[in-house]
Amino acid sequence: MEQIITAMTEAVALVLPGLIWAIITILLGYVVGIAAKFILTKLISKMGVDDWFEEQNLLGAVGNKNVSEIAGTIIKWYIFFIFLKQAVEIVNLMTLNEVLGIWLFYAIQIIIAGVVVLAGMIIGRYARNAIEASGHSLGRVIGLVIELMVIYIAVVMGINVIDLPTQLLEMVFLIAFAGVVIAAALAIGISFGLALKEEARTIVKELKGTEKKK
């Protein structure tokens, strides 16, 4: 019994310092993350990025939230997960390191993938607004299609960041893109046909008049 208690005491004494340092590292990571969020949020806001997004009507693409707040939240959790990963390594328990290490790696990758998708949503909405502002009769439809295509590409890129297979999504995109191209070609052809309808009638009448004279 004494040997068991001695062994447990030695094990706790061996793990306890690392566990204490791990807790300190986690708390430090959270504090640093909050500080980084505060600094970045203020910096982006001072630069007028939030105002520019509002002027360009892009806030809808990011859930009507300020870009400074979104960027601050992303950097906060990114820093926290980096410190958390370091804390897991400090504990020095092989099984725990392997399991949590994998989860933390994917958590960081998911944050990066989220940034990629968010950038795609912003770029897509910007392109849509520019197309709609052109005043073309099909501007709203074309703008929406372009926005969805850009977001789709961003989602595929984000999934690639997480190292998940995207072959099916890429194939679906190619099929959808081909469909859009064919539809656009038909629409353009029909538009030209309608636009040249009167001219075609005039040409036919002139040809008929020439034949009658002969």
C-alpha cells in the first residue's frame, strides 16, 4: 500500500509543475488574446475600415457586423489556441498531447479556413455591388451569380486548408460554371436577336423588293 501511495505521490509531483505551467500558459494566452483583440479592433476602426465597408454596402456580407470586431475576435482565438497548444506540450503526457494536439491543429486550421471564406464573401459582395451599380438590365442577376461563384470558390479553398477532399465540390463547380456560361451565351444571343429583329425585317423587305424588280 505504501508503495502505491509513494508511486502516486511521485507521479503527481512529476506532473504537477507542468500542469501549473500549462494553466498559467492558458491564462496568459487568453489575456494576450484579449489585448490583441482590443488593439487590433481600435487600429482598424481608427483607419476607417468600418466606415469604408459601410459606404461600399459590404456589411451585409459579414452579418452586418463591424470588420474591426470580426478581425479582433479572429486574432483573439487564434492566439489563444496557439498558447493552448503550447500548454498541452508543457504537460508532457504523450496520449494527451497526441489527442489534443490533433484537435488544436484542426481548430487553428478552421480559423484560417474561416478567414479565407470571409474574404471570399467580402470580395463576392464587392463584385456584386460593382456589377449592380453599372445599371445593366441583368446587373442584379449577374451580380448575384458572380457573388455566389466567388463564395463557392472561397469555400472550396477553405476546405482545402483543412485538408479535406474537394474533388466533388470542384466537379460541381465546373458543371455549374459551364451551365452559367451556356445560359449567358443563350441570353446574349436572344438579346442580340431581339435587338436586330427590326433590322432583319428591313433587310428581308429590301431583298424581296429587289427580286420583284428583277
